Amino acid sequence: MHFPITVEIGSIKILLHALLEPLGMFIGFRYFLYLRKGKGDQIESSQRLWIIIGAIFGALIGSRLVGGLENPAELVKAANPLIYFYTNKTVIGGFLGGLFGVELVKKIIGEKHSSGDLFTYPMILALIIGRIGCFGMGVYEETYGIQTTFFTGMNLGDDLLRHPVTLYEILFLLLLWIGLIQLEKRFSLVAGRRFKVFMIAYIFFRFALDFIKPHYTFSFGLSTIQLVCLGGLIYYAIYIFKPRKLIVSQYA
């Protein structure tokens, strides 16, 4: 396997990542529309549209802000800080930024209903597709792991055995998806709690994953991503320490 992986369309070679990133977002959104049509939505279409706009802009700003702050040393050396922020992005910043954008918009428009449940499975699907593209970049994008002698180690393009962290993430997301389905078969969750369970699980995972990724580390041993994850876990702390708040009842 040669990295980065490309796809030939006629005489043109296109990076697999360049195809799968927008494809993941497109399929994820179509899946969201399918679920909304099949399961219904407590939120009116006009309100839902504003929520989606809030999610998009929040995710855009959050992903670039956190991505740009991942390596403070490189940021300081950047000739154009705005371009540096724009060209660096991270999923966890996008998720938490999108969450902030949605909550802000809901306060402005006065929407009281929980809005995250319908987004959860489409987000997982879109992220899985996108991460396949990230894997295809190998070491040519900062989504690879540190060197390892573990049996999962792979040559991602630099002739070193590294943790294929994107594959770990894909496996985690598949297991999380299955786990959420089984959880909802067994328990009746409060509205909005599916999304909260997803976010808490994913934040914990990303915090742990960063220990096996090369990155700028502060003197106290954590990265920017991990600090952001801690902030997200503090936000959800009440549900982490009192998980019964997520559940209405257990099915017989």
C-alpha cells in the first residue's frame, strides 16, 4: 500500500481523502434527512434550519480555532496567522464548536427541544467515511500515530511502524454505534441523551488517543486537544458522575 492513496479518474489522480471528506458530509446529511423523515422531528423545519446553520458555523470556527492552537510554536512562526488557522482543523474542535453554535442559536430563537439525537448516527457515519480518507493520507496528514512495536503497527509511508490511529477510531465508532443501538433497546433515554452519550464517549476516546499521536505537548504533559477534551468533559460532568440522568426507565 502506497501513501497517500489516490484514485484515478480518467487521466486525473485525486487524493482519496479529497473525495471521501465531502462524500462523508454529503452521505451523513442525506442519512440525517432520511432519519428525520422516518422518525419525525419535534422541531419545526424553520427552527431546525437555524440549528443546522448554527452547527455548521460553530463547527467551522471551532475546528479551525482548536486546530490552529494545536502547535503554538508553529502558530507563532506562521507568516499569516489567519491562513494558518484556516488550514489547520480538528474534529473534536468541530464537534464542540458545533455544540456551542447550536446552543447559542437555540437560545436566540427560543427553541426548547433537544436537537442532537437526530444528528448522532449521521455524524458517526460521516466521521467513519472521513476517517477512511484520513487513513489514506498516511503520514502526509497529521492523523497518524507514534512508532510502535505493537502488532497493529503499520508502515504509513515513512518506513516506520506506527499506530494506525484512524483505524482505531473507525473501530471505536463502529462499536459505539452498535453500543448506542443496544443501549436504546434496553433503556428509554431522555430526549437529547443519545447525543450526550455519544459526545462523552467520543471525548474520552480522543483524550486517550492523543497519548499515541505525535503532537506539541505542554510542560504538564497534555496537548491542546486533550485540554479541549477536558473542557468538554467538564461541560458534561453531571452526566458522567450521575449517569442515571440519561435514562428514563429500563425496558422489561
